Amino acid sequence: MNFFLDKYTFIVVIIDSIGICLSFIMGLVLILATKSKKKISRYALGTLLILAALTLLNDLIVNSGLANRYNSLYYLPIYYSLSIGPLFYTFTKSMVFEKFLLKKESIHFILPLLQLMLYLSIGFLSVDIKSSLWRNSILSDYFTIESFLFPISLLFYTHKAQKLIRQEDKNPSKSAEIMSWLAQFSKGGILFSWIELVYAISILGVTFFQVHTYPYNLLIHSAIISIFLVWISFNAYRYIFDLQKVIHLKEKKIINEEEALELHKIAERVDNEMKTKNLFLNTELDLLFLQEHMKIPRKSISKAINFVYNKNFNQFVNELRINEFKQRILKGEQNNHTLLGIAYECGFDSKTTFYRVFKKVEGKSPSEFIKLLRL
């Protein structure tokens, strides 16, 4: 029996090590890729992978018997299971929406922060205190609850992510490849959540009926967690390399010269319509409005703008608004109106959007731009 357990422990170490190493390395790759335009999404996915790797490392320390041999390894502050769900959702939302503010999502990280504080508060205590806590029934009950909180939290957030994707899936400005990949990504997260929840319930039943399933239960759990991390790492690789490359090539692909000429004609018509009728001043302007106004399919409009100007629809419209704002400043309208008031008249619908877009286009804030004009 001891040989079997030793052999089993070795298998668990191998399985867990694969998931830990792959997840940690891919997480670092994502975070260190600072040149990406989607920094928040990369940071979210990279952090998810690293924290998940540390969480699995904690399980490995416990399951391999290291914690029993070295009591100082009890309750190390490397267990972040409750952060996986919120990070999964944050990554998805940052991919779906261009206007994404991380501060607004801070409420989702209250529970993970409390979990971190718990492990920090006891993680550096003496070995004797840790040993007594290990045998504490109240703490043991908490860990049982925590084992259920993880799959429930992940299930909740993966469902929220899937709902976001379904809402935006018909938006013509969104890449079909990205949306399809995100849909598959969320379905995978939901599937894993249900598997983990069923596993937690089964372990509770086994404990209640005092059925001996060791070492099979830990072997199954190690395999589940590692497969999940390998799956996320694989998707992270696709996100970094394969998917972005396919989208880039597709955006640049031209079937023939006739199509290229047609795209140029559409882009010219859109530009002319925008400037002669000042459509960009309308804060409600979107591709659907333009489709109805010009009787051109919105997908064709979006493709033409992207091909000819190398911009998406929002970038194209916002730059027209910025140019209008600059023209009005040159005419001295700031003497009679506030900068924000002029921005609203130019089609911007919020102060945040205006300042962010202006600085991105001009490389300076509106007030700095005005100061340079006065020199």
C-alpha cells in the first residue's frame, strides 16, 4: 500500500508540475508583452495564470505530504482560488469593450482580497501556532466552505462573461474571430466550473459517509486543475500568436483589385458624407445609423474604413471630432465656451472619452494644446 501511495504521490507531483510550470511561464509572457494595445486584457489573463499556478502549487505542497513533513508550509499566502473567477471576467470584459475602466471592476475583487488577507495573517505565524490551526475544527469548516466558493465564484463569473459575449456578438465592429474565440473560452470556463463543483460535492459526500477514496480523489482533482491550466495556457498562446495573426492577415487580405477599388469608393463616400453633412457631430452616430443613412451594409462600411484608413469606425469618427474641436479652438470659441462644452458640440458624449481620445491623437491634453497656440 505504501508503495502505491508513493507511486501515486509521484504521479500527482508530475501532473501538478506540468500545470504549474506551463501556467506560470505563459502568465509571465503575457504580462511582459507590454507593447500590446490590449494591456489590461493581457495583464488580467497573465495574472490569472500566475495566481492559478501558485494556487495549484499550494495544493501540490499539501497533497505531496510536504506540509505534513514541514509544518512551516501550512497556510502559505499563495492560495488565490477566489481570484480566478473575477480575473476570467475582467479579461473577457476588457476584450469585449474598448472603453474599459479597471477601477469600476474593483468590487469583484473584495472576496479575493479577504482571502489573501486571511492567508497573510496566518501564513507567517510560528510553526506551533500553524500546527494548532491545522487541527482547528472551525478553520477546517471554513476550508470546506472555501472549496465550494471557488467553483461557485468561477461559475458565476464565467456565466457573466458569456452573457457579455452574447450581447456584443452581433456588433459589426467586433472581430468575428475574437468573439467566436471568447465564446469558446467562456464555455470552457463554465464546463470546468461545473466539474469542480461536482467534485466538491462528491468530496463532501465521501467525507460525510466516511468512504475511503484516497488517493484516487486527489489524483482526479490534480488532473482536473492541471488540465484547466493547460487549456487556459493554450488559449493564451492562441490569443498572443495565432488568433491575432489570423485577424491581422484577414484585415489586410484583398480578393482582387475590383474589391479594393470598391472599398476605396465606399470610404470616399463615407468621408464626404461625414464632412459635408457633419454626421460626426451626432453623439448617437454608429454603424447602424450610417447604414440606414447611406444604404450601405455596415460591414462594408467598417471594412472600407479599416482597409483605406487603417482605423476602426470609432477611431475614424473620433479623429474627425478632434479636428472639428481644433478648428473651433483656432476660431477662439474657447473664449465664450468651456472646453467640455465645445467637445460636446463636436460629438463627444463624455469628458473621459474626449480627453482620452484627444491625448491619444494629439499627444497632449486640450489645455496644453491651447497653451502652445498662445505662444
